[in-house]
Amino acid sequence: MHLDLLFVHAYLITMQGEGVGFIEDGAVGILANKIICVGRTEDILKEYEADRCIDASGKVVMPGLIDAHIHTGDCLIRGVSQDINNWMQHGIWPYSNVLRKDTDAVLKGSMLNILEGIKAGTTTFCDFDSPMTEIIQNHVKIGSRVKAAEMINDMPKVNKSKVGELYPLDEEEGKKKLQRNIDLIEKWHGKENGRITCMFGPQGADMCTKEHLLEIKSLAEKYDTSIHMHVAQGDREINQMVQRYGKRTIPFLDEIGYLNDRLIAVHLTEATEEETEYLASKGAGMVLCSGSIGIIDGIVPPAAAFLRKSNRLALGTDQAPGNNCNNMFNEMKFTAILNKCKAKDPSVFPAWKVLRMATIEAARTIRLDHEIGSLEEGKKADLIMIDMSKPNLSPVILKPIRNIIPNLVYSAKGNEVEMVVIDGKIIMENYHVNTVDEKKVVSEAQEAAERIAEKAKDLFRGMENTPLMQMMHRGEL
Ligand SMILES: [Zn+2]
């Protein structure tokens, strides 16, 4: 049989079965956007030939990584709000106020963020942002797979409440945002050969009215899609929920019927182990953003408790201002190390398991495992090739102990990813993304970021305890 593309002699990590499905001298064949064959090179070459046959000797070929939670529109404010408490109120909002009025800047940042991810082997992005109908066109252009949600909240345009005060909700504002999410689904769900899928995105249970959350739930059933939501994100949210409803987030969500397999619950930073186990046992998925939550809150979320009841645990990089990189290799390493430290046990969160959380188990969490997450006949052709001869990934040892998986999780930086194939198309080859002009993406983002920083300056005047004030106190300005 004749194929379009065939990788041979790879260290093949299929992620089939319960482990990593390793084949020492493996091959994978692609026709159009589908994987046609996976197996030993010797066997595959007996049956298949291809327009292009790539010798992957000394290289890993594996499923593309899945970033299950990212706000690509925040990329331009990378690194501006670090090392402070109340990150959202003191760090992000002053910049966000300026950034979010400048759609061109949001789009330039988003493209930079997607480029960053692809170059580090991310092929699928759960992009949770606004205005998503425009951001999604970046994914169309660069060729990434995306599961997108418009961020819906009922927060008033101007929010003057102080830290700890119950913030007002403005349902009229929320209605416009919900309509944008509906428009996104109607316009884009299933488009680009199925590479684009959409879901609903209430920002958090504290930021929407109960009526609005109930409406979103029935719409998700109508469109048969997921609900992607920050859940128990920080003590700020729990505070708001207790003040407004007299209940913590997870019992509240249970009461309004949110705890089921449609829910992709992001963070669970403040969830108790009991709440987390309960949410997992009801079938909801969890996204763990180790780097982001570590930097923003200094917390390791209760992922270990989640895993006691469910495997639907995925990893996400969250956003550039609070991570600060959107690189799934970084995320895997953080996840393994932080959870070992939390448990005071080096045997928990082993490398092979964390790699599953960035591939097949992520696909299950976001309900795309019928299409992606493993190299299997009939699945979509999303894969990456990694050069294991780079100094930090060498040497490769196969027997008696195989070191490839630990080296990928603990030693790789992401820039060893040499080739990226998404939906059967080569998006990156020889380390160069071929669907956009990389230099132009970076320089346009730089220009837009300078514009945002200039405008944000004024908003910081009069605020206390911001990163800007701290820098001034230290004499860094
Ligand atoms: Zn987030």
C-alpha cells in the first residue's frame, strides 16, 4: 500500500496500552490526515511504501503533546507580574485592562504563544480566551489542533471591589460573552477537517451568576460538548463562593449538576482531597497546571487525590504571565518534581505516567481520545520527532534499563523537537515552522508588547504592592 509519509527506524513511543507502548525499531505510516500503520520497521516495510520515507534513526517519534489549558491571548504580558501575592488583582488586571482593549495585541501575543508551543512539541491546545473567533484564526493559519472556548464571565466592565470583598456580577455583560461562545461553536466546531473543536468556557463559578451557569450547562448538553472551567482556583474564589452561596465551589457545582464527564475542571488549587476525589468519582476531568499554580500561588494542587479515583488528568501551561513558559516538557518535569516533594516520595508521579498525562490521558480528559493522544491505526496523524543525540538527551540506553522516557521528562527542554506533524501535515521541519514567518511573529509581538507596557504605566500609579512598586522600592527602575 502506498502512503504519503512513513517514519522508520524510530524509537517509537505509541502510548498504546497501559504504559508507553515502546517499539525499539518502530515505524508509523500516514495517509492524508490519518495514521495507517504502526509497528516494527521490518514488518511495516514489507507492506508499505511512501512518497516520503523519513529515517528516524536515533530519534523518538511519539504522539504530539496536548496542552489542556492555555490562555494564548495573555502571552504579551509574560513575566510582568511575578513573585507577588494576589497575582490576579495586583499583577494581571492592570495590564489586562490595557491588553484586552487592543485586540491586535492579543492576537499578536496569541500567535507567539502558539508558535512557542509548537516548537516545543505541542500539537493540541485547549485555548481558553477572548475574542476566540479571532484567536482561532491563528490556529487555522499555523496549523495547530485546537479545542477552543470563549471565556465567559459576568464581571462588570469596571470592578472597583477590593481584595476580599464580594464582587458585583453583571449578567448583561455575561450575556454578550455567552453569545460569543455560542457563535464560536456555531461557526467553528468541526471545521478545518475536524482540527478545530469548541466547548463552553465559564471562567469560574465565582465569576458567573448561578442562572448563567445553569444556562451554560444546558447549552453544553444541546451542543454535546465540554465545559472548560477554572474550579476552586485560589482562596479568592472559595471566599467569593462562601460569601455568595454559603458553599465552597465543588459542593456548589455538585448541587447545580456540573460534576460529570463534560466538565474539564482546571486547577482545583483550593479543593480538599475529599472534594477532589468526589469530583473525580463523578467522571469530571482535571487539568493540572503545575508551573503556573506553583509560581502564582505556591501550591501543589491535589492531583494525587484525583488519581486515586480517575485517570482523566491532563496537564496545562495556563498562561505566560504566570508560568512563564508554555512548554509541555517544562510542565511534565514540574509536575513530577513538585508532586514527589509534596508526597515526600520519589516513586510517585513517575516519568512514564506524567508522559501519559501529556498525551493519551490528556486526550481522554478533553474527550478527544478517539482521535489523538496515541499512535494508533485510524487516529489523526499528530506526532513529533525528537533528536535524542542532543547532548542533554544522550546517551540512549535500551538495556537492561531503558532511559528514554525519564530523559524526555527530566532532561528535555522542548527545543530538541525537530519535526511536528499535525493532521498529517508537516508543520515544522528541521526546527523551522513552515506555516508562518517565525521572525515576523516575534517582532510583531515585541512591537505590540511595547505599546501595551507604555499604556499600562498609568494604571499602576496609585496602586500599592504591585510588581512595579516593588521594583521601584528596590531601586530597579
Ligand atoms: Zn487559566
